[in-house]
Amino acid sequence: MNFLTKKYHAMFIQQPVTSTEQLIKSSEDFDLVITSKSKEDLKGKIRFQYLQQQFEANLFISPSTIQIQSQYPFSGIESSAPILALNKIKTDQYVQNGSLTKLGHQNILWLILDIIHLYNVLRLKPATILDLYRDAFSFAKALDNELIFGNIKSDNPIANNTANYLGQKMKKKHKYVYGNNLDLLKSIQHILANYPQDFLQPKTVLTNLNPVLS
């Protein structure tokens, strides 16, 4: 039994690929479908299944970075692997000669868990996402009174501090450490802006918080 199956009962899923796609890796964890590749990077999608729900996310992999962004069932959940300081040991890279390494596969699993965790929070207790963000926004607002609810830019000087605060709250409340706190901040803001109908409060209440949610 693999790591992802043990923790979240994920199931391997195969889906049709189009003529412009190339299925280059299938495992019990996920399908990796490539739309373009070179010796230095891969671009494509990962597909997996959790609790009979199909998931799909866009994927970018270079020797030193992995970035994913969910497309279905919720778009905009982002997660990224630690940036590697590359050395001469090729196995210490995420991709080598256009192929995913063991390290790359392992880190994709962690990024999948980030997506699954936010999905579970949104599915089971959607109001807690709003509560987490309200708390983090109050923290940020104390540092910059001109901030707009739901719109803390990642290049704002206080974004990292706010993201770390949000990550600590996530860990305390949900016992989960998100891979990249800035990705967590961006993901929650995207969810609030694009899926107000999925929260326990009426859409009109969310919309009144700020026009960005309308």
C-alpha cells in the first residue's frame, strides 16, 4: 500500500489523453500527462482520485521547482515544492533529461496532499476557511490599514508575514502543515473570490464583505 493510499485512501485513475498530450507516467498515486517537455522542464497535468472524486491540476516541473494549480473540482488551489539549490548530483533534482525523478514523484505526492486537505476543509467545514482568512486579514490590516479584503497581493511586503500567520492558524486548527504558506494565502483568497456559493453563509453576506467576492 503506497503512501497516498495509506493516508487518504486515494485511488489510481486513468483518463483518456488527447492527441496533443502524452501520458508518460502512471502509478497507484497519479497520472502524469505531459503537454510539452524538454530536457529542462515538463508542463502538463496530474490526475488522481480521492473518495471517488476525480481531480485534475496543471503542473510545471523544472530541475529545481514543482508548481501545481488545481483545475477541478475547484480551480486555483496552488502548491509548490521547496526550491532546490542544484548541485552535481542529478538524483537531487525534480526532473532529469525530461523525466520525473524519484524526488520529483515524492514531492508531487506532498503537493497532492495540500490540494486534498483544502478540498476536505471546503467540503466539510467551508465556514472555517472564511474564519481562517478573516483572522489572517485582521493581522494584515493591523500592518497596512489600506488593504482590501480578499486581495492581499503576493508581492506586498506584508504578504509573507500574513501567509506565515495563516499557516500557523491552519496547523493549530486543522493539524496540517501546508507546503508553502504563500500558496495557502493565494489559494484561500482565490476560493473566497470564486466559490462563495460553497460556503455556509449566504452569497449576499460574502459579497458585502468586498466587491472582489461578487
